[in-house]
Amino acid sequence: MANRLTNMRSKTGNRVRSGRRRLHVVPDPEPRPEPVHPAERRMRDSGGPEDRAVYTCTCGYLFEAPVTASVTCPHCGAEQAW
């Protein structure tokens, strides 16, 4: 008879659950972001640092170009040393 009681099924066909409940696992909260320095916040809000610079060539041409290790003058083709 004891075996019959442990295998009882409810009206829906599922096994009758005991009174024990499973514990719900809650993940740890995300760490709070570190405070940002006001100068860094202003730079980020303004779009970040500029990736372009103004160069002056030996031919006298003044031009703006992306910041790289080697920049070529668009007027005469001379490389600009940085």
C-alpha cells in the first residue's frame, strides 16, 4: 500500500509533488559603474578625441588629414614626418 501512495497521480496525470519547494537562484547584481571624471565625461559627450590633425608641408601647403604614422601631402606627395 505504501508503494501505491508514492506513485499517486493528480487528476491532470502529473505526479503529486511533495511539500518541498525548489529554491529560486537569484544571480548577483551587476557591479555599479565606477564614477567618471568630469573632464572624461565632457570628452565623451563631445564625441571623443579628434582623429584628424592639421599638417604643414615643406611646399607651403596646409592641409587636414587623419592622424597616422605617415601622412602624405595631397599637393606635392611628400611624406610628412611626425
